[in-house]
Amino acid sequence: MPSRAELRKPLETALRVAIVASLAFALWKSIAPVNAGDRTIRSTSQALNVGIERALTHPGDAAIELAMTTTPSPLQRDQLVALRRTGMSVRWSGEVSPLAVEVIRDRDPLEGAQIRVVGAKGAVVLRDSAGVLDTLREGTSTLGVGALVGSVQASDAHTSAIAAIPAATPRRAVLVLGRADWESKFVMSALNESGWLVRARIPSAPNVDVHDDGILPIDTSRYDAVIALDTTAADYATAIVRFVEQGGGLVVSGGALGVGALRAIAPATASARIPGRILLAEDTVTRRDLPFTPLGSVRTDAVSLERQPAGTAIAARRVENGRVLALAYDESWRWRMLGGNSGLSAHRDWWSHLVASVSAERADPVAAGISAVPRVALVNALGPSSALTSAGQNPIDNRLPLWLLVLPIAAALVEIASRRFRGER
Amino acid sequence: MTDFVFATAQYESGDWDSAPLVPANVIDSIARYTSIEVAPSGVIVPLSSSSLFRYPLTYLTGHLPVRFSATERVNLQRYAERGGMLFVDDHNHDIDGTFHKTAIEELTRVYGPIKPIPNTHPLYKSFFAFEDGPPTTSHELNGWGDNLVHKTLSGVERNGRLVLLYSSKDYSSEWNYHPENKKFLSVDNTRFAVNLVVYALTR
């Protein structure tokens, strides 16, 4: 009867065969050609860098499939585009956040900016190159800021969008059209003091204008906005309408709301005038105390921006490329003069803000950068989402399986131990 | 929308009402030469009252010493900050007179240093053209006052606009007649008042 030691000899032989076979399999696996179906790299957002690295270092791979939950970074996106251009099939699938961010400079001389965010899922953290700016809670979409540095990044729980800060385009003049009265004077004063370059045509007698130093042509290369305070604007009504259609801003109030051509583009019409509040000695005037011509017949495409008990006070609408703002106040100067300690600055800031709102810096899609809307950039770069051959799987790695390493080592150890117990070397 | 109202300043010291016909004459000229909507009569506004701020151009004159009260000073400072313009005319046309000396002291306390205005100032071209600066008055060499023809007016500017205009030329005497009598003048001597009002309304 064979001893137990002799019985282990076939086992040892079997182990040696297994070692050689697994090494041979590993060798074959590493050098054998792979059929197309097996040469697909599958990856997720979390392991995207591994997948891309694999694809870049194994040019023989036929396809890369991405199960996306977040958008790729601009670098990753560029790498995928480059892979596609080498002939590799790049497909993606998944619910990618539609987050988008836009930075629009204010035309206000203070040069602030508005950051607008859409498509966010939950709270959004906004930061520029200098650090965190603020967090927008869900449902909030706009943040007004003063100075910005570098670029602006908006991040929700899933993705980040990055927008460049557009360079400020040169501010142009504001044209004030009104008769010689206190409203014209103090509108000009308020805008001048706020840093606007103001030009004006102030008729003081038939054929006698003050400040009329070559105001024509009224176009967007010369003016950011026109302020029409009364019927004296009628002389330029056609030019003003064309200016607005080209993208200029118009603030219209008082008698100018009754000028035919301007009425046709105004967001509302003027109704009967209501006198201002009767002031007692030492009373101070607020905007609500001013004489008021409520705006009626507000157009369906217009927005009421300020309402008072007697009616709409400010309404706005877009007209082709431009914006028009209608005001129910035609004696705002009283607010400046009789508005107490804050009246002067309030009146100044209010007028500056009104003009800035109609002459806002246009969004610059080039300056915004290709990461301002990551999902759009992803679709532009890789095409629309498509079904994957095995969507949802975790990164597929064509590296040798671990068992090919463990098996020969374990078999070798068992075989050596078995021989040593038999007394052989 | 509102008409221009010519306002005469009433101050607690002195004779603020020494030229009662000036407002009517200026109003007549504004209505005669311009399309500015002007109220047919002027108002008298106390410098110590907040009513001052309803009239962004105010005319002040007198013969007697001027001493502003604390309230009047504060009101005038705020008036200037907000863009109001004060036109002060020495009814004595006398730079050694009590009105001039005291008014300059008081106005300097309120407005800071008062400096001559160049005769190329926009004020002199805002409506009629006065190439040589402020028009001379018939009262400057009438044997009263300092018997000087003052070449310039003085004033203080803020943000590029006059907030104080000071005259030693005695326009208060020059313009202090009934408008009906203008027809006897070969050249209307109130034309500079039109420049003053148009400047205040448009600058």
C-alpha cells in the first residue's frame, strides 16, 4: 500500500501543471489579440480618469462607454474628443445635471456684475478665482456682486459650471431729451454724479437748444440709453425706435409716453395724473409721495417692476434687441431736493440703476467659456446620450484578473510544502 | 411738468425785500424769450424753512448787514449739496458796503472760498451771448456805491455747476422796475436774468 507521501506525488504534479497552465494563460491573455466586443472600455464618472488613461495608453481599444452621473471636466472632455478623433467610439449615458452659469456685467459705472445660475439641483456654491462668493439656496438664481476675479464657478452636488468674466465693453453716453425744467436738470445731475457720460438736448426756446452739441445719430455705437422725459423727444421718436430695435435702452416718462412712436414700443400707457402728497413743514419726500401718472394697459409681454396703490409705477419690456422702461414719475427731482438726508443719494442711485437696467451689458457667449453650461458642452463634444452595451456596470478593466496571480503563487507554495514534508528538496 | 417758480430768499437779518419788482421783471423776460413754463408770480421763501428745497434757484439781495442763523446756514449747505443754486446780488454795488462784507463772510462760511468766474463761463452763453462777461449795469457808475465797473461775477462750483453766484453789479436796482416799462429800453437789460434761469435749469 503506497504511503501518504507517495500519494501526494500526483497532487504535486497536478499543482505544477496548474502553475505552468496559469502562467501560460496569463502570457496568452496578455499577448493574444482581442476581438472588438472585448475591446470596449466601460467607465463611470468616478473612474473616468482610469478609463481615459487606459484608452490613451491602449490605442487598440475600439470603444469607450461612460455611465455619467457628473459632467466631465473640460480636460476630460477634451481627452474624450481627442480619442474620438482617433477613431475610437465614445458613447455616454446618464442623467447629467443641466447646471449653467452666466456672468453679466452691469452697465452701472460702479461696474458690478450679476451671476445667474439655472438648472441647479439643490444649493449652489459660487466662487471666483479669489475664493467663495456665496451660496445660492434652492430656488434662487441670481447673485449681484461687486468686483470679480478670474472666472466664476458654480457647483451643485453633482457638477460644476465655470464661466469666464466678460471684459467690460466701453460705456457709451446716455442721451437725455427733455425741456428746460428741474426734472431734466436733476436727471442729468444724478447720472453725471453717478459717473455716466451724459449728453442732452434741452430746448429752451424755439430753435434754441442747450447742450445740443451734435447728438445725432442716435445709435448703439454712441449711446447706451436714451431718456425721454417729455414731448420734446417727439423730434427724435423714429430714431429712438430704431435705436431700441438695434439693442439700445430707453427710459420713457411724463409726456414722452404720449408720443405716438414711443407709445408703440412702451410697455404701458400713461393714465390720469395724481398729485403728490401734500407736505407739511419738515416733511421729507419719498418716491411714494411724488406726483404720479399710473401706468395703464400694461402689455402682456411687459413686466411690472414697481406697483403703488394707485397703479403700476414702473414697467419694462423687451423690444427686439433693446429694452424699454416706462416710469410713472415725472417729478423725481422733488425726491432729491426734499428727500431728507438720504434723498440725494437715493435719487442718484435710483436713476443710475434705471439706466443700467435698460443698457445692461450683453452676455458674451464667447467670453462665457465652454464650461458655462457643462451638459451642453458635453453634448456638443460627444453627441447626445445613447444606450450603452452594458450600461450601469462599473469600470471594466481589461487588465489580467487577480486569480491569475494568486493561483500560481498558492499552488507553488502548496507544492513546495508537500515536497519538503516528504523529505525532498 | 411743474412750472418754473422764481423764488426770493427771505433771511432773518437785513432787508431781503429791497427789490420787490425784480421777480415780476425776470418772470416777464422768461415768458417773453423762452419756452420755459414759468409761474406768473414769484414766491418768497424763508432760508430757514424746508420750503427752500422746492425752489432750486433762489435770489437773495439786500442793503443791510447779513447774518444767517444756524438753521439758515445748514439749509443753504444742504441746498448746495443737492444741486440748488443761490444768486446773491449786492443792492449797494459797494465792495466796502456792509452787505458785501457781511454777505461774503456768511457765504464763505456756508460755501467755502468764493472765486471770480471767468467771462467765458457757460453762464454767459446759456441763452443770450454775453461775449464780454456779465453785462454792465447803469448803476455801477451812478455816483453811489464804489463807482467801479466789476469785470466779473464770483461764485462757487460743485460737480462742475454753479451753486452760488455772487454779483456786485447791483442787478437788483437794474431790474427793479415794472415790466411795462421795458418798452422804453433800446436793449432789454434783463436778458442776463434769462441766462441765469436757463443755466440753472439746464446745467
